[in-house]
Amino acid sequence: MTETATTPATTETRKLRKAKTGLVTSDKMEKTIVVSVERRIKHPKYGKFIKRTSKFFAHDEKSEAHTGDLVTIEETRPLSKNKCWRLVKIVEKAK
């Protein structure tokens, strides 16, 4: 009698992390930026597109990003009470 056992993979597959692009609205905290991400949703009844904004606190280790910059942030483990995102790159500097 032969049994085939399934062995766990030697390399764990990492879950894909969410990434968002938005504008830096505040850089006044140390190593933290506030990023506003805007999305457009369709009104359920009237069909008009409406802008909705969400605020995310992101970790900026080197304090590179400043107000007005367009940045990409990525989901990470909780770093503090409000911070669970980190700065990946600065897409465009403010003019």
C-alpha cells in the first residue's frame, strides 16, 4: 500500500501587496507622510461619476517626499496605530 503525502512547498509564496498612487497632503510628522488617494465611483441612481478621497498614513524612512508630490505606497505590516503603508517611490516631484 503506497501513500502519497503532500509536502509543503520549500519556498513560501508571498501574498501580493496592495499598492496605491496618490498625492502627499502632509509631511509635517517625522518619518510619516499623509497620502490622499482619489477614486471615482459611479452614483448608483444617477450614473454620474463622483470623486471619493481616502487618507493613508505612510512610512517615509528618509523623509524624501514633500507636500504636493505624487507617490506610490504599498501595504505593509502595522508600524504604529495608524500606519500600515510604506513609501515605495516618488513618481513626480511637486512643482
